[in-house]
Amino acid sequence: MEYKIAVLGGGPGGYTAAIRAAQLGMSVIIVEKAQLGGTCLNWGCIPTKAILSCTDVLSKIMNSEEFGIKVEKVSYDLSRIMERKRSIVESLVQGLDKLFKLRKIEIVRENGSITGMNEITTSSGRKITAENIILATGSEPLELDCFNIDHINVITSNDALSLEEVPEKMLIIGGGVVGCEFAGIFSELGSKITIVEMLDMLLPTEDNQVSRSIQTSFKKKGVDIKLKTMVEKVTIIGDGNIVVNFNDGTQESYSKVLSAGGRKVNIKGNGIDEIGTELINGKFIKINDFMQTSVPNVYAIGDITGKMMLAHAAAAQGIAAVSNIAGKVQEIDYSAIPSAIFTSPEIASLGEREQDLKSKNIDYKVSRFSFAANGKAKGLGETEGFVKILTDRSGENLLGAHIVGPHASDLIHELVLVKQNKLSLHALTNSIHAHPTLSECVLEAAEGIFKMSIHSI
């Protein structure tokens, strides 16, 4: 065989796997048709956060009088915002390319298909053989025919990252993570936003209290929310004039429609469905605890496994797959992988939701501490939200954690450490936290499990 490992796909899972293989002294090659970084770096996590950082600055300026600072004639330059986003993405892509060059990892910039248990064939006809193959082909925005997506008037999340004008009135189809993040971005830029969601709440994968909190926040900002409603028909009358019919019998016109209703995994047309790998409901690749598919020397990581469609989950799976190939047994505790949603306020979660504990008849304890009672949050003018902790009845074992508020995506990791290492919650409550900091909210929520929170009843 030419290589110890061949990786198909250069997203967060694929490029992380390749780098770890090189670190462990294995010969490795990666096949990626586009830029390294995949959806996350090029069309997802990084570009959206780059834009969000701009709208966060705009929001602070618009509310600066609260801090005794007067700013007149506030405006923004969308082209400059988009250029900044492109610059950030390009610099990170170039950084990855440099890492691969320094580590002497070969990149084949072509389409690739798995054509055998030990073989990947590229679009130019090159046949790459390896002892082990790691599939990391990711996913892409789901395009439903009924939404009449033309990528100009009715757009996907990829298209939204390159808009040259802010839509006057936008409908966002789907109240999940993507839909809510874009709702926050474009509402801050002045769009009149409507979110339509077929279920009975936004962010249905989150704890119910979190979902209710973000719905209240959006309504305060003037975002219209249509729950338990479906889009029946989308008609493009002309550029900037789209008529949408809903299943409640109503009809409305919009200048832009964003389809944010999910993603489809890339397991078709690249040989994955032809080599005998077992699938789950014909949709995801089935893997064992060591990332192996039903074909022993073929591993799968990332979105195509259907575990957790998160960049950092894919990266963790990539490291685990390579470690197992190297004979260093490694499994993943998915209950200890956090998720983050970059709305304003931010959302972060870990482990069990309260509604799930109730439905499973699991005896539990819950504690919640509000950012409104925290001195640092008051100073920042960001008091919306809370830290919520769920444990077993002893209070010792962390079952889940949910944060809505400033820097939630950073604060969650104190709880990740407890969960991942199966520590007693007392490991957190016995740790002295600096004052005044937002992290004190995590401490107080943990203390609340034992009825020992200083600043709450």
C-alpha cells in the first residue's frame, strides 16, 4: 500500500485526522476537491461568526447611551463586513495549507470516490491505495424542490454569506441553529425578519427553557415567529418579490427567503454507498465505538455518521479514528460534547435536557442562576439569560448543563471538564472563582444544587 491512511474529505474531521496521523508518524494523504476546512471554515462556523462579530459591535454602538456614550449618524458598510469575513476565512485556510506543507501531508485537490476497501480514485483517474481509509465527506444545505430555491431570491445559508444588500424583509424557513443565527445577523442589520418553524418552538433540540428564552429575546427585537406552521408554496414573482403561502391559509410577500431547514449528508456519488458499508435508515453510515464502519479498515467521521453534526465532534472523531488505527484505543463520550449557538444572547448546552429527564422518569435535581444577579454581567449591560445545571439526586453527578447569556460558548467548558472526567460537582463548587467574573454564574448554579448559592434563594 502507498499510505497507512487516506482521508476522503478535508473538513474539520478530515484535516484534523490527517494532522494527527502525521504527528503519530504515519504516512497519510488527503483528497479534497475544494479548500481545506470544509463547510465550517469556508461556509459555516467561521464566516458566520466573523459577520456576527460585526453586528455585535453595531448593537453595542446602537445601545451606547446606556453607558453614557453618545454616537451620532451610525451606519455600516455591508461590503466591508463581507470583505472582512473573506479575509478571516482566507487567512485561516492559508494557515491550514501551511500546516500541511510543514508536516509534509500530501493534498490531492480533486473529487474522489472510494472504489475499493483500500482504494480511492480521483477525478483525474489517479488510484490511491492505503491500508486504512477515513471517510469525512460532510454535508451540505438541504434544498427542497417545494421552496423553489434559485440562489438569488430564495437562498441557502451558503448564499446568505455573500449577499451584497441587506434584504428589507426576509423569511427564514427553519427555526433551528442556522435559522436563528441568521435571524440575529440580519435583524441587527435592519431586516424585518420572520422565522417559520413547523414545530411548537424555536431551537427544538435545546432545553425547553432555553428555547422559550430565545423566543422572548427575538420578539423583543421585533422578529416575527410563526410556530407550528409550514410553508406550502414559494412563488418568485420577480427579483425581490417572493410570495409565500403557509399551511394556515395566510400569504405574505418577502424580498428574500432563506431556506435553513437542515442539511443532507454526502454519501451519494462518491462510492460510499457502493462498497458495502452498513447504513442507518439509508441516511447515515453506521460506525462502532472506534469509528469503524462495517468494512473493518474503513472508518467514518463527522456529519455522515449522524452522531452530532458539529465541527468539533467531527474533529474528535477524526482523532479517535487515527488513534484506534495506531492501536491506541480511544472512544468518545458524546454526552460530554458541548454545543454552542451564536445568537444574542449566546446559547451553550451539554448532556441531558430537563424534558428528556422527565420523559425517562429519571430522578434529578436542577439549579438555575440568573446573569441578572451577577456584577460583571450588569457592568457589561448583558444580564439576559441564566446558567442551568441538572444532576442526579445526590447532586454529585452532572447530567446536563444549559447556558443562555454572555459568553455562554466559553463558560460551558468548565462543565465539560466535570462531565468528561466524571468528576463530582464538588470539584467545581470547591474551586475559587475570580470576582467579578461571568464564571461566578456557573459556580453559583452549581452551589444551588446543594442549596448553598450565596446570591440566590
